[in-house]
Amino acid sequence: MTLPVPSAVDLRQESVDGVLDRVERSLQVRLDRETVVRKRRSVGARTDRDTWVRVERRGFDRIGAQGWNGPESAAVLSRVDMPRWYAGFAWREPGEPVMWRADEMELVTAAPVGRAALVIDDPRLPDGWWSALNASLGALAAQSAPRVATPDTETITQELVTATLRGVFPEVADTRVEEWRPAHADLTWANVTGPEFCMIDWEDWGMAPRGLDAATLWGNALAVPSLADRVWSERRADLESRSGRLMALFFCAKVAGPYAYPEDPRLEPARNEATRLVAELHAS
């Protein structure tokens, strides 16, 4: 069955006053409107009890049968540096195949490493940051996940991996993912803080091919070769597994594929890395 597609809305441009009013009433908090951060499909703000509330709008076509409670279900994870989750609720937008979800969580005061998914300057992260990253990703991978990851709000499946890779790199005949592990699934530089490490925004976490998180962080560092090299070195065990190489190529396919943006600073590095990865996959 094909789900109806909701009307496109950019929350950076639309008024969200009514949404924030509803969140305040339901969570019984006061949002500091001076701290509101607006993104295309989400808004967030600090509260009067020193917590953070994130609100997201998502269409039914991007929710699926498993539901949409990533932050809530991630609350059971242990030994992972992440904000504590306190409360949440969801509601349907009248007349639209759309749901809203608000989650109240621990306030993280450290700033995101990147203002966007990628970085173009070396953030010069301390060794302790890398140790914390490795500890958290190791702890996450060792646990269980009751849901499938939804990177870019799309459920990741073997079929999606195969279609994405063959659409850009048809010479890769074997696209089978042999290892699946719990993943954050949106591990961009905007979703890790520094210099104190923390992983934020857990809406899309779940089971995913091994190496997805490492490949996402690595790929979004390709404009800074020394940083990309550091990610690869720190996460070598994941990225040099067969599943990890497929995930690195999966990332390159999104950057260098049919919708490539000529001004993207990751474009040429992604093309070069894709050539290497295809050769390594053929040799393995």
C-alpha cells in the first residue's frame, strides 16, 4: 500500500508558535523562545527546568510499522554517552498524513562539533574525545535493538543497500551485508558534541549494517583529509570489515551519485575513495 505524501513544510520558514504552545501545555514546561533552534523538519528549545525539548514533524511515509519512538526506546541503552530521556508525546496534524513528536531530555551544554552534517575545518578534537567515541560505539554495538535504523528517515534494508550501490557502482556485484549491529544511524558532525563527547538526536537509531556510523562520520569528514584519516584509523575494525566497506561506498554513492552537488567539498574525495573501495571489495 502506498501511503499519502504530506505537503512539504520547512520549519525554518513556517510559524511554529502553535506547536510550541501545545508542547508547553502537554509537557508542563515553559520553553525559552530565545533559545529556539529551527531546522527543516525539527525545532528545539531550552526549558525553564534546564532540559531540552526537541520537536519533529514527520510524514506517515517516513514512520512505518515500527513506529517513531527512537529517543524513548534508546533510553534503555547503557554505557553510551547520550542525553538522558525524560518524557515524550506525539500527535497527528489535522488533515495531513503527518505526526509530530516532542521529546524532553537532558540539556547538553557542549556544542556540536559541526554546524552541519559535514565539516570543512579540522575541529582538533582531543584524544579523550576519540576514546569516548570508541567506548560509546563499542557499547552500542554490543547491545540489542528492538527496531531497524532509519538513516535519512528511510528504513535501511538489504534491498535499499543493493539498489543504492548498484545504481551508482554497478560493477559491485556482491552487495550482501553479512553483519548487522545497533547503530545511531545519523552520526554526523552536527550530532556529536565537543570537546566533551556526547551523541545527540537518536530519532533514527536501530539495527543497521556494521560500519554505518563510522562510515557516516568518515564520509562527512572527507573535506578535511586529516580528520577523515583519523576517523578511519579509530574505526578501522568496522570500516575494514566487508560490511564497513559497503557502508563507506554506500555513503560515497549518496555524495557522488545522480544527485551530486558540484560545489560539495566532499564530492571529489568521495569519488576517489569510491574507486579505492570498489577495488578492495573486488579483491576481498
